[in-house]
Amino acid sequence: MSSTEIPEIMKTVMGHLHNNTTTTPMMTIAGSSKGESGFFPNNSSASSSAGLDSRLNYPTGVALDDQNGDLYVTDQNNQRLVRLTPGKDDDYNYTLSVLMGNTLQFDEEKSGKPKPSKPKGDKEERSDECDQFNQPAQILVERLHNNTEKNIIYFTDKDNHRICRILLDNTTTIQEFQTLAGSIEGEGGLVNTTNTPLDVRFTNPMGMALDRTTNEGEGTIVTKMYVADIANHAIRIVTFTENESDGLLDSTVQCETLIGGTESGCQDGSFEDAKLHYPLSVVIDKQKRFLYVADFGNNRVVQIDLIQKQVSTLAGSTTGEAGSGDGSSAKFTMPTCVACNCSSEKDDDDAVYVTDWKNHRVCRILRDGTTATILGSRSGESGCSDSLLNNPGAIVVDGTTVYLADTGNNRIVKVTL
């Protein structure tokens, strides 16, 4: 699709630009429909609950298992990961259960430095006891290649400055938990490595994107994970190898810095010259050529060309100026998460989706930078309803269905565009 062609959905959206809010209703599937925070289920009184009976506290990350429709959520201020399982007869009826993390109401003793964990991928050395998190932020889920019974969950334990990995057997049972890269003592920094995963240092890692390659002859999967390393103002690359048959992890993990590092700025250009300011989220397109970054502190969405090794502003301000609006001159105020359409049936959708935190909206950006509000307010209004959001966080776009962490409203919403 050329950049000048406007998809049907965009024609519909642009036709309603005179309205202050979008017309597509959003449905709450987990958490409070009134925006209330809480902690339920808590495993002491219940191990699971209906989605609308559950209570979350600042959910920031959401990921979709496209095989069975399960959603995985980082319930950040409750220091836990939860799973939403869809009902059979109702597209909006979900059951919430705790996957890992706190089982008691949050307090200071249930957060902080994690227990030491061994980085090896060996069942006898697994460390699934290491369940103390400190602001789990973003989450991804992948099916093990040619194995429909195993899931791999990756998530950033942001204030423990590490990336964690969970191997699920039968898609529900934790077979293995480990620190994939970063400190097991909660130590931040900026350190790359060519070997030892626990020597890597991040400072508040958040968003992740995966580029996975299967080595058929060797029976392994090599993954490049792109990481938005917030306080280092950098995009990092973590490279690791997994066994194709059982998902166990090779002990060697490499890390390098792609863009940025310690010094913030707002600058396009080569990988060496480009500067970011608190990058929060990163996504890779289906062709594996472009990365897109929510450059939070610069109020822009950045495009990274992995072939030409160039960084450019796709939408928003080139000088870091905050704002709002639609069209070719649209601005953002604290863009938080970027996503591409993950459906294999929507290969013609090459847009980038972004949550605009302080403008309480979700936008769709075409490859030429043209922007349109598709969910939430066009006037910056916040709220908790079927048309209003409050500081939206992570977003997943699957065909015409959107799943969204409405972070400030302590809920997960689902909408069909």
C-alpha cells in the first residue's frame, strides 16, 4: 500500500474529525468500569474472578496469545502478572487469574530487589521462586515454534532494571522463570556484554520488540530483542538462543546499544548521531525493516530504518514540543506505547498505532506521518466510559480488534474498530 492510499477505516475516522470523541464504543473486560483501583483476586479469598469483578492497580502492559485469545497483563502497582482467559460464548466475557507475583495486597515488603535467580535454562536450576517484582511494565508472549503447548512470556521488571522470561508448559503451568538479562540485585546502569546475561545493566527498561529466526538444521531459535531503555535514553539489542523443541534457554546472552546511551536529546540522523529522551516503547514492523519508538520525553514517534541505519521523526514534534491534533502536523503529549497490526490477515495495514498519554487518546499514523485519533478524546478530555480514556498505556492491535491498558482507569478495554 502506498503512503497516499487511505484505508477504509481511516476514511471513516477522518469523516468524524469534527466530533470531540470517537464513535466506536470501548468495552471494559477487566478491572473497574468506574476507574477504581484494587487488588482482586488475591489468592487468599479467590484464585480467579470474572473480569469485571477483578480489580487492578495501574496496569501498563498487555499482550495477546493469538492462538487461544488469552491476554497477559502487567498489573504494575500490584507487582504481579495476570492472565485474562476469554469465555466461549461471549467475546467480552473474561476470567482473570494471577500468573505470577504478589499474592498479598501491595506493601513495601512485597516490592524491591528480587531474590537471586540462576540464568540457566535447565529444569533442575530453574528459579520460579523469584517472584518479587518492582514495577513490572511491559509484556510479550510468543508460542514456541511448532509447539502449541508451550508459551514464552517476556516482561520488563522496570525498577529492578531487568528483563525476565517465563516458560509456560501447557500454556498455563510455569516450567521455568529466570532473569533473561540485567541485574538480580536491582542494580541499574548501562553495561553491554558478549556472554554473561547477569552482567548486562539497564536503567528502567520498558518496551520490547522481538525478531525471531529459526535455525531449522540446528533446532534453535535465535532472537533479537529490541529494548527501550528509558533512563539511558537508548534502544538496546539483547540476542539469545532458545531450544526449538523444549524452549530452554542457552546460557549465553549478548547485549549491545543500537541508539543513544546516557545522554538525552531530540535529534534525527545516523545511529551514531541520533538522540532520544526517555523512549518508552518499541515495535518492529512485519518486514523486519523498521522499528518504531514512542519517544516519550520528545513527544514524538520515531522511525528507525534498520537497513539504512537512519533515525527520523515519523509524527509529532521534531523539537520536543508537546501538543495535540490530527493530520500531517499532529503533535503528541507524552506518547507511551507504539504497536503495529499483528494479524496475518491484515498485511495491508502498515500503520503505526500510538497511545497519547496526556491527551487521553489512541492515534493511528500512516507511513507519511498523517495522524488520526481513533479512540478517546480529540480535545484532551479524560474520563472512564465507553468513549473516554485516562492515560492509556499499552496497546495490541489484532486485525480490527484493539486491546488497551487504560492505565489511569485501572482497567483493560477491548474494542472492534
